[in-house]
Amino acid sequence: MAVKMTVDGCQGCPGKCCSDLEEQIIKPRTKADIENLKWQLHFENTHVFIRNKRWYQLTLGKCMYLADDFHCTIYEDRPEVCRSHMPPECEHYGEIYDVILRTPEDFMAHIVKEDRRKKKIARAKKQKTARN
């Protein structure tokens, strides 16, 4: 269940944006891309997620400057990416992904599912063209 956004969006948050690192990546298109991403998912702190058709690599871990009380110890000198991260795009207010791929098996199942979906669409277009 999503938490309702407050006036001070970070109030009461356990520092979720400081606990994992996400980076947008290019959607895998070639066999080499697929094999490389599959290999990366062998590492237990690495996941991939898809949000709004964009692909991201998620590295689980905690920022070294996040204090035990969830406050930033370098707040005045924090990086620009931290300064620009604002709710409600924050994971504190709900899931940040449409699809999460935690293992190589999850990833390959997603690739197979997408391939089937694309083939089904292509067949439907071909049949429609043949009828016209």
C-alpha cells in the first residue's frame, strides 16, 4: 500500500532513496546485450526493473552518508542527483517499477514473454493485411 505524501515529503521516510541505486540503462536488443544483463543478474545485489517502458539497473545498498536516524550527514554538500530527487517519484510513495527482474530466470522469462507478444502482434498484422 502506498504511503500518502505529506507536506514535508521526506518526513517519516526511512531513507529509501538513499538505500538503493538506480541507473537508467538501454533496453537489451541483441543477444550480447541479453547475455550481459543476464550475467549481471547473477549478483545478489543487482536487479533490473522497467518503469514506463524504460529500463533501469538497481543496485541494492546504502549510501555511506546515510545516518542511522535516516538523515544525510553531508546534506549541505550532497550531490545534485540527491538534491533533485523529490516525491512523489520516490519509492516511499509506492512501487517504482512496472516489472522487476531479480534473477537471470526472471529476466529470461520476461524476454520470452515479450518475444511471444511481439510475434503475436506481427501475426495479427499479417493476417489483417492478407484480408485487405
